[in-house]
Amino acid sequence: MIVMKKTGIFILAVILCWGCDWFDGDDPVFDYNKKTAKVIDTNNSFGLELFRVINAREQSANLMMSPTSVSLALGMAYNGAEGTTREAFENVLEYEGLTRDEVNEITLDLINTLVTNSKGNLLEIANSIWYRNGFPVYDAFIEMNRTYFSAEVEALDFSNPKAIETINKWVADKTHDKIRKVINELSPESMMVLINALYFNCLWETEFDPDATKTEMFYNEDQSRYGEVEMMTTEATFNYASTEDFTAVELPYKSGKFSMRLFLPAYGSSVNDLIDQLDGATWNSWLEAFAEHDDVQVILPKFKFEYERSIGNDLADMGLGIAFTDAADFSGISDIDLLISEVIHKTYIDVNEEGTEAAAVTAVVFDITSVGPSGPIVLRLDRPFLFTITENSSNAIMFAGKLGAPEYD
């Protein structure tokens, strides 16, 4: 019997299988060339690094993030970044050598490839831009994100609590009520929120027989007992890998467009040890270790959980710090100075005998900087006012008065 360990069942939250050998359906297949392959590799590398950083800080038993959701939300923000802020985005997202138009065009192709609703597969991607009534947003920024991200755009009265309800209702709708809230409050400085929502619901190619599901013991990493859980069983021809660090299996979903890979650490090792190794090159080497094997039995616990984290500090420590400071340059969005105040990431997953349902939401909140709006300051003294006359070296007030009826003879 395969023994799974407690410290989180390691599921690569990309959930998406690039160039998967199982795929033979009619859905769009991503057209690889040198530049598109680079974007895929860099998105994976970025997502894995973020996953590794979060895991090192959380040490949670259950943790899941969506690199795709985070990348798409940041991609919309990147379209408004300029100067050194744009350079920071390109360094962190590893877009060096690509123009912004190239990144956007490849992202559009990728979204069109991922989105599907056929043969037991459903993947939906939605993007939106919400901004405060009266806040000036450049048309070019809006149109760029409408064109490449199909972003829905709406101005709201952020001072009205119903604005938060409207945003969260959109999130709930786009995730089929699996994630119902991502924004808890909007400060007076909040001017814009960019949101990506991703919903995934796919049936297994080889489903687990519900009659074979049994209550069995689940163990902690130190081999102590965690407790009894529902364990599902299936047996079929699967892609399988075995290395000195792990044994793994690839479970395809209907038509093979998507797969879940499960990695069981070697005895004496831990799931955190595996995650610590993860980067783009390691991930690619792990994929190469898979080969088709007949009669592979998989015993997998049913599981369902939600996860939430504010990942702003994680992104800042990865090199995007300038975007969260007064030095941020988002002059591609507005002539008002902005910074990112928060990046919120929420996920949900349900794995059962029939398949997998998962959702992810990433919200990027923009505030005005402490510098305030650019342009001239206007003080119109057209109502009664107070005045003083002081001695500047001592700040002693020599005269104080008010003017409510200005007359001059």
C-alpha cells in the first residue's frame, strides 16, 4: 500500500500540463516556438520560485497556489509599469529579451489554448479591472488589457460598501461560488483593483471506483498516525516515475488535455525537501523521468481544502519591491502616482473519485502614493479663512486673525 504523508499532498498548482503526451483531442494546442517556449518556461520558473518561497514561510500542512493566476494578474499590472518598475517586473517574470507586445500576444494565445469546455474538461479564465469613480485611467492601458486579457472594466464608488460586494460577487460568479470573497476592504487611498479568476473542473480519464474507496490510516512524516481517512483506489496504464528523491504518477483528465501529477517523497525525506529543490530546470528534469507503465495502482486520499495568503511581501522579496513603494512607476495606468498596496491570492481544491474541481483568484490592489497627485496644487481662498504672521526663526506667532468679509478701500 502506498503511504502518503501529512505535510501537504504536494500538488503542483499549475495543474496545467504543457505538451502533455496524453492529449489527442480537438481543443487548441499551444504553438511552440522559441519565444513562446521561453514565456512558458519563465512562467513556470516564476511560479515555482513563488511556491517555494511561500512554502518556506508557511510550513502549512496544506498549501496550494496558482502560478497561472498570479502571472495573469501581474501581467495586467505589468502593462501599466514603466521605467525601473517595468524592469523589475521583467526581471521577476523573466521577460528579458521580449517586448511587451510579444508577451501580451503570447499570453493571449496561451489563454485561448487553456480555456476549454468539452469532453469532461472545463477551464475558465476571467480578468477584470475595477477603479474608483473619477480616477483617471489611460485608455491605452484599458484597451491593452481588454485586447489581450479580455478584461472586464468597471468604475465603482469605492467609498460605498456595495463596491466590495460587487467585486466579490464577480469573483464568486467566475469561480462558481468556490471562492466568494477576495476583497475585505478598500482604503480611501485605493484607486484600482486588478483581478484574475481561474476555475478548473475536470473528470479523470480513469475514474476511481467509489465502491473501492475505503477508510484507511494516513500517516505523518515521522510515521506517527495522523488518523483514518477515505482512500480511493484505481489501477490502469499511467505515466510513472521513480527516482532517489520520489516516486510519482501522472493522472490524466478526460481527453488528456490536463493532468495531475502526484509526487511521494522517498523515505527519510519530506515534501518540503522536494519543494526546496524546485526550480524550472529541476521541474523539467522531473518531467523527463516519467514513462508509461502498465498496471499502476494508485491509492489516493480524497481531499478538499481552501488556502489564502497575501503575497505582496513574497513578491517584493523576489525582486518586485519597487512596485510596493512610493518609487513605483505605473505611469502607463494614470497620471496619478500609484503603488501596489496588496496582492491577495486564494485557492480552492476538491479531489474525489470523479475528478478535480479547483479555483484560484489573484487580486492586485493599487493605492495612490504618499506623494499624491501630480500637477499644480490649487488653494482657492473663496470662503472665510484663518491667517497668522510668525517669526520664522522662532516660529513665534506675531499676529493671528481671520478674514470673513474682505473689503479694500
